Amino acid sequence: MKAIWTAEAMRDREVIFEYVARDNPMAAIKLDECFGEAVALLATHPHLGKEGLVSGTREFIPHESYRLIYEVDADTLWILAVVHTARCWPPVRG
């Protein structure tokens, strides 16, 4: 199964990397590698994550502080967001 990062998820990933790298560049690299490894695992086992809070999505915790929000569509794994576990998910719209 191919994995595709949406523009929003890539932006999340970049923001997380930049934030962590300010204090610890090596930790940022390791965390980013963790995200990549998780997506590779999900591409092989797409139903490994639990059913998501948003209908049609799934969620996987690759690191204790972050969750990957994704969707499985035929032969494609869509990475929709990377969210800190302390953040409200799904976002409240008002």
C-alpha cells in the first residue's frame, strides 16, 4: 500500500521538527524518523491503528506525545495530520 502525506500533515511534521530542533536537533531527527517508520508500518498494516474520532479515520500513536491521523482508501494510506496528544482532537470549529 502506498502512503501519501497530505500538505496539512507535512506542515504538521515540519512544525514539530522545527519546534523540537530549537532545543535538541538530534531529538527532532529521531522523532521525524519515528514518524516515517510508523507510516511505513501502517502502509503494511493499515488497520493497526484504532478507529479515529473523526468518521472514516484511524489513529496511531508512534510516540507517546504524538498521534498520526490517517485514512485508508483502497490501496492508499492518506496521512491527514500529526497531532500532539495534549492538543484537542478533532479541532473544535466555532
